[in-house]
Amino acid sequence: MKSWEKAKQLLADIHDLCNSLHSQMMVVIFPGSIQVNDSHFEFYKKLTFNLDGRTLESTKPQRLLMDFCAGRNIACLDLLPAFKARKEEEFYKTKTTT
């Protein structure tokens, strides 16, 4: 939550700057790979991340961003539902093939 508080302040600053320039801010939320499917769990575990299978069911990052955007009347598109609907496909690639 400490990171979210910092991110929220940065987003508020960006939004304020957009308003001062008479421009519209829009947010598109791309879900993390471990929110969509478990294909990258091993990769993150090797980096010593402490992962939990419940991550696949979590929508907390999206809810926090959506609430922030709603509170400031910022257009926001959450791609998690679309990615989840096609979770059998691999959206995140770890290496390229030649």
C-alpha cells in the first residue's frame, strides 16, 4: 500500500498537469502476467518473489486505479476482463523465437 500511495500521488500530479494544460488524461490498465495465468509464476519465484496462487484471482490493483480515476473523473479502461477471457493464450512473452 505504501507503493500505491506514492503512485496515486504521481497520478494526481499528472492529472493536475493535464488539467492545467486543458488536456484529458486517460488510463489504460494492463494486468500483470500473474493476474492472467500462472505461466510466469516460476520466473518470478526464481527472482525470489513470494507469490500466492490467489494472485490469479486478485483485482485489487485494478480496483484501486478504477476508484482513483472515478474520484477524479478520469477515463479508465481495465483490460483484465479481456485478458482473463482469453487466458489460454499467452499474452506475455519472456523470450523471442528466431
